[in-house]
Amino acid sequence: MRTTDTLRLLLLAAIWGASFLFMRIAVPALGAVNTAFLRVVCGSIGLLVIMAVLRMPLRFDGKLRWAMLLGVINSGLPFLMYCLAARVLPAGYSAILNATAPLMGVIMGAAFFAEKLTLKKVMGMVAGFAGILLISTTGEAHLTRALILGILACLVATTCYGIAGFLAKRWITARGGMDATKVAFGSQLGASCFLLPFFAVTAPQTAASQWQIPEVWACILAVGFICTALAYILYFRLLADIGPLRTLTVTFLIPPFGIFWGWLVLGEALNQGFTAGALLIVCAVWLVVKADRPTPQVASVK
């Protein structure tokens, strides 16, 4: 993998690691649906501004509907799930559970996209789910039903990510490709349309005073413009350059950032099984990535 790709992975991890902190702050004030909707709307606006500055024509060559549908799977539903989880989970929990995306990619790839299921991948899956079990059943976590539901919400999100990487390759790349900024804009537009009906129902139920908190709006703008608009340009560029499973290895790097931001800003404490469970998940993802490393002959073909 090129140095520039590695640097983009690091930047993407730093940005997405911060998103869990921003959601953790915004969700208690505005609610999960409102936060998720405002995130994708701000992301759409940010991407539209970037396209205008770059003077990119709004031509999608017949791929807009595919990009919008991809956005429902890769943004709308996962963002909603993470916002629901943010009501009960520390930012560090959500960040480390986000690392299961490559494991879900292996499962979804084997089940629906003709990806080969090797022994190393199976070992990775077992280790990954052992890590999840350890995180969710140690300390006082097993006593909290809400905590378990939050973990399940995160796993639904990572399953969507596992599917979306393959669908992006099938729907966008295999159809001649499209500029990463346009794919990102189309996906956030689709996510906005998906979440709009839910927002229309929940927004009027939110107290007016909650909409007037400056810190909450700062988090909404940051998670929308930086963690969504900018991040998804990086994400779709990486998908096109290094493929879905390699791109999902960004989840290796997200947990340290997510844990650090949660500790630094919110003083979040983690249960006694978190570190061991996190290490198991990291080892699991490493097994998955190592199993999918291409041979030199394949790697030389772009």
C-alpha cells in the first residue's frame, strides 16, 4: 500500500475517532434521530460547497440513485444506530466496536459476495466475537440491558459497513467509477432522504431549549462537515484505490482515537474487561487483514 494511502487512513481514523465523542455529546440533548439527520444534512451541504468551490458539474452519469442507495446502507442506518448507542455507551466502547467492520465484511462477503472463507478468517471471526462477549459481560456490563442493546446497535452499524464496501465496488466502481466527492455527496443525500421522515416526527418533540445549546451545535457542525463531508471523500477515494477490505482496516486505528477523546474530554472510565476485549478484536481484525493480503503478482495490478 502506498505511503499516501497509509496517511489517508491515519487521517480518516483521527477524524472518525472524534465522531464518537461528538455524537456522545449531541445525542443526550437532541436525541438519536435528530443528531443522525443533522449529521448527514450538514455532510451533504459541506460536500455541495466543496463541489461548488471546485466547480464540479452536478453530473452523475446515471449513478446518482446507486450512490443514494449506498448512502442509506453506509451512512443513514449506521449513523442512526451509532446515535442510538451513544445514549448509553461511552465513546470508547462505540469506537472499539466499530473495529468489527472488517469481521462483518468477511461474513457478508462469504455469505453474499462469493468471498473465500479461509481458516484465518474464521479464527479472526471467533476472536472478534470473543472480544465483544468479554466487553459486554465483564464488570457491571452484564447487569445493564441498555448497554447490551447499545452494543447490538453498533454491530448492526458495522454489518452495514461490511455490506456497503462490496456494494460500492459493484454499484459504483464496476460501472465505470465516479469521483469520490460526487459519490460522497450522493450517499449523504440518500441518507438525508432516508432519515427525513423520522426527523419530521421526532424534531417537534425536542424541547426548544435543547436546540439552543452552543456546544451541541458545535458538535453537530463538526460531525457533519468534518467527520462526514471530509471523511467520506477520503473513504470513497480509498475504496477506489485499495479496495473494501483494506479500507475497512481503518478500524484498527479508530479505537485509540475514540478512547483518547472520550477520556480527555468526558473523563470516561472503562470496565475491567474492556482492554482484554479490545485486544482480542484488534487481533481478530489483524487475522482478517493478513488473510486477505494479496500476492506480489496481484498487488502489482492496479
